[in-house]
Amino acid sequence: MAFAVRRPFALTVALKQIPKASPTPIRAFHQASPFKSANAFFSSKPASPITAVTKSQNTFQRTITRPASTFSGPDTGNLTQRLLYGGAIFGGTILAINLVFNRETREDGGMPPFERSFLNDTFLHTGLGLGIIGVAATALHRSGWSYRLMSMNPWLVIGGSVALSFGLMYTTRSIPPENYIPKYAAWAAFNVVQAGVLAPLLFMQPAMLARAGLYTAAMMGSIAFVGATAKQEKYLYLGAPLLAGLGIVVVSGFAPLLLPATATRTLMWTENIWLWGGLAVFGGFTLYDVQKILHHARLAERGLITRDVVNESISLELDFLNIFIRMVQILGMSQRRK
């Protein structure tokens, strides 16, 4: 399933988080009377209105000239305490999920070497693809792409992203792994398209994005651990229910573009379905995709299919990005409530 279909409303979510720009100041001589303008013309001090740039320069100068004593370094004790809390929560999450969903472990003596190698290579390509998306999104954002994307028609952005995502994804999947140069080129282009759609998220605070990435990695890591150690093909039956849930999440994502603004209660319900229902659906997709990767590893070992870790990594990339977008929205909502 293409990335744009799995997250049709990511751009609008990013635009909700962007602070409104201050209105452009009107020139002083447009507001002043003719007589005052004439007096100002013959005065020794020309009229220079305070613009937004001047205010920014004054703020910057006040910040630079502020005494060094006002800046305090990070509290090492609090940082260590937070790291310990985060490690405990992560470990407890893995343990709890493993006890609830993984009561029936593998009976074949553990993961064989060919499955382990296939899964590790898939995770490696997943991390590489996410790194390409992060670097490309940063470069596009610094070049002003985010502002141009925000000024476009939302339907044009959604339609273009869906078309490019589908086209490049199926192009990447159709190229055999032996032709690694065109295959990796199509895969890199697919990641750049995702970066172009996600670039407006960089208007958010870097600390919030880092936290969202950490939470996403923890969530996917714990679910992937359960899928890797569970009984063979235990969760492959989730494919059809997850597709049904994905359809509901996609429809709820398009609701703000289709429903009027007066339908407040309906929009609230659709947003909750898109947010929390999407987290559940893509968490389930992570579990399903890990088991599917191991199933494909066994088929490749028997010679029934070709070993292709690039195709397998695309599914995990889409799961990560969809969970990450929802984590960013949850953190933004919690910050606005403070």
C-alpha cells in the first residue's frame, strides 16, 4: 500500500501546527496625513516605521547582549533520570507486549540464520531509507520548498503525492534485485517524494520531532520483537482486518476536506479515528509486516521467490512514517494544552 494512501492528511496536520505569520506592516506615509508627511519630509529625522525585520533584529540584539548568567546548562540529574525512566518504560513495554501477544513462541529452536540475515538486512535498508527521507526533507525545507508546498492546492498535493508514490513504489518492486543500480535509484526517488511531502513537519520544534521519532522507534521496536519471536505465520491472518481498518482510517483522513466546518462533532470523531485508530492499524501492520518478511525469507531459502530486502523495507518505512506523523500530532496537542 502506497505511503500517500496510508497517510492522506499528513500535510494538513503539519499545517495545523505552523504558527501564523504576523501581518505585513503598512507604510507610515500611507497612514499619515499630508501635512504630517510634509513636516516629516523637511524634518532632520526621517520617518522610519518599525517593520517586522527591525523587531526581529532588536530581539536578536537583546538576546545576544543578555548576560551569560541567565543561561543555565542542562541538569545532568534530570537527564539521567529521564533516560532511566525511558529505558524502564521501553523494557516494560517489550515485556508486556511479549507476555500478552507472544504466549506461543517458536517451536523450531529459534530463528534460523537465513531468517535472521534476511530480517537484519531489511531493518538496515529501512534505516537507510528513513535516513534518506530525513536528509532530503531537511534540504528541501531549507531551500524554501515547504512554503511553496503550503501555497499549492491541497487536492493537487494529495493527488500528486499519491500518483508519484504509487508509480515509484511499483517501479521499485518491479525491478529485479540483480539490476541494483536502477532499483536503488527508483527506491531513492520514492524516498525523496516522501521527504517532499513531509518537509512542512520541520516547522515544528526539533525537540518535539526527536521525541516523536524516539517514541516511534520504541513502539515499532517492541512490536517487531514480538513478531520476530512469535510462532511462525501466527499473525499473517491480520492482513484482511488491517486493510479494512486502513480503509476506515483513510476515509476519516479525508473528512476535513469534504465536511463543512460546522460539523464539529463529526470532525472530532473522524480526527480521533485518524489519530488513535491509525496508531492501532499501523502498529498491527508492523506486526504483520515482520511476520511477512520472515515468511518471505523461508520462501526465498527454498528458491520459490527472489530474495529482495529493498521491497520488504518499503513496508516498514511506511509503517514508521505513519506512526511518526501521529506521534507528532499527539505531542503537539499535549503541548497546546499546557
